Amino acid sequence: MKPLDHLGPSLWAGTANEPPDTVPLEGERRADVVIVGAGFTGLSCAIHLAEAGVDVVVLEAKGIGHGGSGRNMGQVNPGVWADPKVVEGLLGEATGRRFNEAFGGTYELVEGLVKRFDIRCDLMRTGNIYVGRSSKGVRAVEARHAQLSAYGFDVELLDEERTAAIVGNRRYRAAMLDKRAGNIHPLNYALGLAEGAISLGATIHTSSRVRRLAQTADGWRAETDRGAVTAERAVIATDAYSDDLWPGLKRSMVPIGTYATATVPLSDNLRKTILPQRTSTFEAAPISTYLHMVASNRIMISILGYPPLFKNSPFDRWPRLQLRRHFPQVGDIPFEFKWGGTIGLSDDHLPRLHEPAPGLTICCGFSGRGITSATLGGKIVAERIRGTMADEDCPLPVKPIRPIPLRLLRAASYELGIRAFRVLAWLP
């Protein structure tokens, strides 16, 4: 397998940096900590352990960033889907405030790692704009602005004129500009984190699927087809791409598809009329459409739901419809890339921290906010392993793994609803 073939023909894989040299695990190996999964969570955890002198081995089933880390929408959005008051209601006021403050400042964590390891990943703090088109959408925008500003976060409410200037069309009546946010090449960020972890002494083995993880007298033993790692502590960092390695973990998240497309590069004159400040957008609507001007001057259009199965179906033509409605000046510009992925949706859309057995830690359920939340999640896991973060200081409460009832039925209902939304969008 070539270095990035595992990702398929995505924009990120097609414009990626050279990955670090890695090999499959062969034979027996001892370490202080073994981490399963080389995405944002596992790599962040490896960095924050290795910098303290911890001997870390990361085992990845396919390649670096194979899961959501290499397939997502490339938006560096602090916080989570739920508004701050909702989080406080779910976690309690004290823990909820700690959560909101920690996850609300995650751009700085990502930026710090990018600068520290000189990662070439097109990180730009261009902001994110939450747009409202209907009266209900405008109310949602205003409510979110009120809650985030109450926390002191750098957000601004925009009228119709300023919204039009930032987006490049007049479809929306109001918006909230989140100045904390930005854009990134997510796969290059993951590859850079891997190089950073290796530079600190961590070992990463790709093409090394863990077939069995078991507690032993020596700690934990992670077995692959051609070897095994024995360590005092183990971490599972596989999020939506979890299998049955640990009982109930896979069933504790609802799998939701993502579908992304990107055009060929735009001319300079045309690019200046569309998202001129490269501010990514998402809409206050039941099913949001995401618009993004990437660093290579392509328009990226993303939505929840798996990629279409058939060419020229309404689902396949969805990006063209959105392009025509938002930016008609581009005409019939070709799409160069189409790809998909999966996010792990927790039952309340908040990340999960599990410690189901002594010496085992799991962090997952980032619900579509993986770039920021998973980076912080990996750091939290590392600090708990190092003993530098007590329960009362942790922004994520430790919870038991609880399988979601009828998760596949819920996943199917989400997918059917998303597809119905796409079909209805064709109506005048």
C-alpha cells in the first residue's frame, strides 16, 4: 500500500505532505503506554506523553489520519455543538463551566502545536460564520451569540450587509462571526502531529490493526497480526472508527456520514468574490451546509450524510445545486474531488472520557468537532496518565460506557432525514 492510498481520492490526500516513514509492528515490544489509533486524539496524547519522557507506542490499523482526522471539513471550530447553557445543564454548573472554558479555547492548543512542530497545514485564523436565513435561523444565531458572548468569547453579531460582504452573497439575514475559529488542512495537521510525536521519541506503527487488547499481570497487551506491545497503560483513540476491540465502545456512538466536495482552483478574480476572507460558514438549519474556501483556492462544500451511490442522482448533484444557489458566478466549474467519512455522535453530542478498567483510558464521541476537541481530548488523557490532572480539574467527567439503544436504527433515520432534506432542497 502506498503511503496515502488508504484515504482514497480526497482533496486532503491529493494535496498532502509526505508522511513520515512508518512500518508495521513486528515481534514483541514493551512500552509505558500503548495507544490504539493514529488520529488527532492518539497523536496528541502521544505528544503530551512523550514530551514528559514516557515511552509511547502508537498502533494504527491503516495509515496516519485514516479516520475522521484525514476526511473532515477542515474547520478549526472551538467548543461543541451544544450551547454553553446546555452543556452546564448536562454536566452541572461547575463542570459545565470548566468544560466550556477548556473547549472554548482549543484553537490556541492547535495553533501552539502547529507552531511548535512547524507543521505546514495552512492554518488560518479566518473565523467561522454561523448564518441565519429564516426567522427561526436568525433567532438561533442571536441566541448562540448571546451565550458565547456571555462567556467572554470573541464573537460578533452581523447584520445582513456585513454578512453578505463576508459570505459573498445575499442569501442570509444575519450571522454570528466567531473570531476564535479558522481553517486547516486536517490531514497535513495529522501528519505533522505524527512527525512531532516521533521527534519526541514516540514510535508509530501503521498497518498494525490491534486484534486483541487484554489486561495482563504486566498491565496491557495489544496484539496485532505480526506482533504485540505490552505496556503499563493503554489508550483507545479510534472514535467513529472503533471496532469491537472493547465491549460496548462501538455501540456507544451513532455513526453519521459526511460528504464533501471541492472544485478545481478558482481564478484570482473569481476567488475574491467568494468568501473573500476565507471565513468558513455553516447554516442555522436542521441540516446545515458547510462552505469553505480552502488555501488552494477551491470551494469546498460539505454536508452530513454519506456520499451518493449513483451518479447524476439528486444526491450526487447536491453540491452543484448549492454552488449554483450560493455562487452563481462560478458557472459550471468542475468538481475535482468528492469523498466521505464518518463521525461518532454521542447521545448528547459531548465528547466522552472512559476509564472502564484500571490502566485503560478511552476518549471519543467528538460529534463532528474533531480537530479541536480531539486534540484537547488527547492532551487530557495524557495528563491523567501522567497524574497531573485530578478529577476535580478535568473538563471531561469520567463516565461509564453506555451503548446507545437502537443506534443503527437511529443512524438510518438520520441518513434518511438527510437524504430527504437534499431532495426537498430541489423544490422551488
